[in-house]
Amino acid sequence: MSDLNGNHVAHVLDPQEVFEAAEATMFGMENLGFCIDCGAEHYGCEPDARKYECEECGEHQVYGAPELVIMGFAG
């Protein structure tokens, strides 16, 4: 799988989990994001976050859950 820039990304995210996190962000008080490199969850992540640094793996591949839905990571 590739991101919008054509970079290879590991297939580590569950599409249903991303969708549910996006719903929680849009309609609740959660602000979840995910690293598309290692799959780590990030709390307090802005919905439109792009390329934030991952606290787990150090890569700049953290995106807000709603942003991931727009990018096609949720089914």
C-alpha cells in the first residue's frame, strides 16, 4: 500500500478501527490518530493531522483518524 506521496506504507491498520475512531472524533470527545508505519494509536491527535511524529517508531507518519478515512484507510 502507498500513501498519497507514493511512499510504501505497511498494512498495519484495521479499517474498521480507523472508521470507528473517526466517528468518535467527529461525534464525541475522542481525538485519535494512527501511525501508518507501525500502527500505534495516538490520543489527542488533531482530526486533520498529517505526518506528525510517532512516539513509538519515530517516523513522521501519524495521521488523524478522519484524515485516514479521507485517504482511503477505512472501508
